[in-house]
Amino acid sequence: MVVGRVHGRDEAARAASPHDALERMLTWLLSDDDATAVWYLREDWPTALTLVGRPARGVVGETRRQAHLFRLEPGAVLYGSITARCGAELGLPEIEWLPVGAGMPCECCLVLNGTGD
């Protein structure tokens, strides 16, 4: 879900992916200098989700474009950036979202994801 305040009105929209959430938030923020926007996995979602993303081209050198694992907890509000299992923090516009199994994995994320922490 993406929620915010645009042109003095409360707005809410569904987003099928983090990319869609970012597009919706950017549209709102570009249309109104005073707009606010956040996104989250609905509180009633049955379990946490793990998403795969890496730094977009140009954010870091090619050898550092590892695929990180990002855990989304139901109800946790996200804005601006998100932190990977390994502790790497990336701004939402800096992430290329990937399907499971794509990209060179961050070994630290893989190890930490298996611990259940």
C-alpha cells in the first residue's frame, strides 16, 4: 500500500511491487511540493516478505551490485530507504528490484536470512 497526503487530501493506492510503490510516491511528490508519501505491507498480511534488490546501475561500481535481501514486515512503514538483511541501506530510487534467483547474491544477506533473525 502507498498512502500519503497530496494537495491537502489523504490518498491511498495499492502497489503490486516496490517499483510500483515508488512510481506512485514520486508522482505524488512531483505534483505537490507539500506532498508526503510512505509505503508498507498491509498489517493483515499473514507473514513477512523477502524481496530481492540490488543497487541500480550507476549507484555503485558493477562489482558491488550484489543482490541483497530485504525483509518487509506487515505494517512496518517504509519511506526514503530500506535496509537489507546485511545492514546495507539503499534509497528506494537507487534499487533495481529483481526476481528470486537473479543477480550475484550478497553472501551476508543469505547467511543472515537463514537465521530467522
